[in-house]
Amino acid sequence: MKDHSELRRLLDGYGLTTAQILYRLPDHPHVLQTYVWQEYDLAPKFPVLLEFIDFWREKIEGPLHSVIYTHRRLIAANEWRRVDGELLVH
């Protein structure tokens, strides 16, 4: 059974954020490595992504080179419609 908090976040405007993180290897700073990160986040401030980037800078040895991200709301305004009635078929 799905967690109701996940549905609540979607209804509150959260969407799926995907970030491609390029970082330098600590022992070979001229070599770039890729890390892909995905989480539900709230645009345009992206508090979850920024928290992860802060964590990376504090705890991970590989210095960041760049972060490229994309965001897609999972429930958009055009996906809602009003229903005035219901027809039951046996």
C-alpha cells in the first residue's frame, strides 16, 4: 500500500527532480565522475536538492564540478477536471 504522505506531497506541488552531478575524483582531480540523484522536491526553490548539495560539500571528498537538473510536477493543473456525477455500470 502506498504511503499517504507521498500523495500529499504530490498534491502540494512537489514533483520529481533529477540531478546529474559531475564531480572530481579525489585522487585524480582531472577525471570527472557522474552521479545521478532523484527525489521529490518543490520548485523553484528546490530545498531537498540544495540540502543534498550541502551534504555533499560537507561529507563527500569529491569536489563538485557541476549540477544539471530537471524537474517535472507529477500532477499538473491540466490533469485535474471537475466531475459532476458518477455513472455505475454493473
